[in-house]
Amino acid sequence: MPTRLPLSWSFQFYEHGIEPTVNPESIWLPSSGRSWVHSALIRGAGLADSSFKRILLELAEGKKNPVLRGCNPRHIALMAEEGWHSRQTGIEATLTLDGPVPWHPSRSLRELERRAKKKGKIETLSTGDKEKWAGLGLHLKELRSRSHYSGRPTLEHLFLTDPSGWDRCCLFWQDGSLKAVVGWSRNGPNSRHLEVLMRSRDAPVGTMEALILESVRMACAEGFSVLSLGEVPFLHFRDSLHSGSPARYASYYFMRPAFSSMGLFRFKQKFKPAWTPLYLLSEKRVHPVVLFDLFWKSGCHRLLGYCLTHRNNP
């Protein structure tokens, strides 16, 4: 598998012959004394393992005790050679689009797509569609007001929620009204990552499945190798075959009033993805106080508090 960046890091092709450069975004975690590098823009002609390792080592020199989330086993193996530490936080769903056994949608997914397309139409946008792209922010804000997330506090620094960080997006329209959107970032030379998955409460059945299948076709046509459907937090598999239902960390039960990890898992499992562990990665050991800092700085405490005090809301 080609090198991919941690989730919500972005890759941008640059001039040939130039070593990859990094523009990181970070916030300070006061209780643990770490610097959370929650996103970064990497520019380069490609992204070799050695280049990625060099980028992280340079970050460690310039940032005090960096911590990264959304790291896959390849990242962990690379940095273990340098004495870095990791802690699993969830699992990632990926679709491999090339190779000897490329991913294909099941009959049930195609049927859901067919049903949705009878009710509306799909529009695909790239960053080259400057006028339409500029209006995405307003569309997203309005769609959120009609979604399950309406009124809830927003999470911060966990995803690239602003379209300025995306590479492509797909929108579902019905009778002139936006019903759903998926937004993708480019997190490697040949890979994309699902950043935003949002639908209105009255979106037709199969809408999200249709948008993801359209995204797969678009990625295949553009020569991409991997699509990441993103993280399902608080879950892990007990065996290397990832068989059966995933096990739950204690954090799953703590956050259950605010976040349905199993619901998200069941949705992504429809696509029969490959499941891989996701980790926090840091120069120093990832102690529980780091988890507390991330919980606080990401706004999870606000979301949990809201859901505990608004249990009767839909």
C-alpha cells in the first residue's frame, strides 16, 4: 500500500525534485505538556516512507513533545525504530481500488444507490469549480441545521470540516434542496480520506451509500488506489483477522450518550472494507492525561454534556 498520511493530514503535489515540505497545524495540550499536531499540509512530488519519517523527526525538533492521531500500523512501525510510542484509539475502514482484488460494491449497495437516484441527483465538485466551491460553506451550515447534529456543539480539530481542506466532494440534491454531502481530503499521492459525511433528516433511503459509490467511481477514474472511510473510535478487534464484532474500549461506554460508534461501524461495514487499527503516536508514552487533553481540546466534553442534558431531543 502506498504511503498515506495520518487522518486529516493533506497531501498536495508540488514540483519534481523538491523534498516534501510540511505546514503543520497544532494546539497546546496543557495538562500533558504535549503539542497536538491535528493536521498538516504536505507538499511534494511524492511521499516515501523515509520522507514521512524525516517530517515527523523535524516536527519533534520544532514542536515540544508532538502527538498525532489517526496513525496507521505503517506509521507506528516506522517511528518505533526511533523509539516513539503509540496507543490504539479506534479502527479505520479502507477500500482498495486497484491491485489483484480491487473493491467492488455488493448488490445490496447498488440497490440502495438505485433507490436514492430515483429520488434525486448527485453533483460532484472539485477545487477547480471555484464559484460553486466557494459556496460550499454556506450549504454545509444550512444542511447541518436540518441534520441529526442540529443544535449540538461541534467537535474541533478531529476532521477537516471546512471545504478549504478538501480535494473533492459529492452532493445529493432533491427538488433543488441539498440533502446530503460527503467531503474528501487527499491524504497521500494516491489516496483520499472521508472528512465529512452529513445528511438531512429527510434524505431519501440510500443517499449516503450512493454518494460514496459515486466517490469510488470518481477516485478510480482519477487513478487513486485507496479510499479511507475514516475512523470508528473507541473500538478494536481482538484478533488479527478482524473477525466478528469489534470489542469496546471503556471510552466507548463513557461517550455512548453522545456518539454511536457501533452505528458508525455498522454503516461502514456495509461496504465490506479492510479494517486496520488506528493509533495516537508520540515521542513519549501516551498516558491517560493525554487522552483527557484531547477529550477537552476537541470539544468532546461539550458534546457529551449537551447530550446528557438533552436526552429527549431527536
